[in-house]
Amino acid sequence: MRVLIVEDEVSLSNALKKILEQQGYFADAVYDGESAVEYAKTVEYSVIILDVMLPKLDGFEVVRRLRASRINTPILMLTARTTTTDKVAGLNFGADDYMTKPFETEELLARVGAMTRRTGDVIVDEVKFKDLTLNTNSAMLSCGGESVQLSHKEFEVLKTFFYNPTMTVTTDTLISNVWGIESEATDNNVEVYISFIRKKLKYLRSAVSIKKIPRIGYRLEVN
Ligand code: CA
């Protein structure tokens, strides 16, 4: 499981990274709000640990932007502030849990653990984009009254687009999300699966298509 740590106090960030890695998580660290949004939109994290007071964008704004872009990764907010209004503001913007600094390592790990378990249990079974609905349990893609079954890889590729609907998804991101960073998959593997998905979109008569952006990747387009 991969965790994103967004904390501008480098010593705290390093400590968090170490603790999480000891527990078997992969942890990426960023130190400002803009990078947090960028990372969370391109990599699929199990949990985001997010400080409130950050350079560039504060934690509340980060949550707001992610939720507006349909990034539903569970977010644990960290803050030195303790007032109820802040707590309510954070949760209203779509954060899932809240911890005030300073905190005990055990409590942090317990909450991260609970949140990752929660993602497994939560039945988020539909992701929508324009006229398309993707069922994340059955991997069925529907448009109007028609449905088609996606293969596992087609599903993983399309899901990456649905989670980044306004962005060009790079070929590297697709390879690392779908085939894994260690894999030997190439641009050709991606191209093949994109062509399978295009056929299914055509069959469904969807207004959505996948456009190739030369030398970068692919993007969803609405005709
Ligand atoms: Ca801070």
C-alpha cells in the first residue's frame, strides 16, 4: 500500500516516512500543497496524510481540489490547531479523519490502518464520466442501456482515466499503475489496451473517446 505524506516540517515528514515504511507501507513525501495535488492526481494512494498549514496551498484547499477532481483517496488531516471550526471545515471539504499534533505514533498507525481497511470495505461501485458508468466491482462499462465486460487490464487502464478525467495521463503513469513499476511493459502494450477500450467505447456508442497525445500519453475527450 502506498501512502502520500504532505508535511512541510521535514523532520516530522522524515519520521512519518520511516514509521510507515517500517510497517510495510510505501511512502512518498511532498512538502507543499501544489505538489500534493499533483501527486495525488497521478499516483493511486491508499491514504493521504495531509498537514493543514502548508506552503502554496493549505490542506483544506488540497482536499477541496482533490474531491472536485473525483480523487476519493481517504485523507487523514494533521493540524496543530484544535478548534472545532477547523475540524468541521476539514471534514466538510471531504477529509475522512483528523488528528491534532503532537500525536502518538501508535495512534497514527491505528488510524491509517483503519482507513486502508475502510477503503477495502467501502463499496464505491460506480465511477461516472459523461455518458459512461464504470462498475468497479464487476468491471462492467455501461452507456445508455448497453454494457460490456472489461478485462482486468482494460479496467485498470480506464479507471486511471476516470480518476484523472481532465488530465493527460502519461504512458509511464499507465504502465506503473496497471503493469507495475518493475514491469517490462512498453508503450506498445499500452497502445494495444487503448485500442481494445476504443473498440468497446465505439460499440457502446459513447460520446467519450481516448485521444493520443504524441510523446506524452492519452486523454479522455468528449465528442
Ligand atoms: Ca505545516
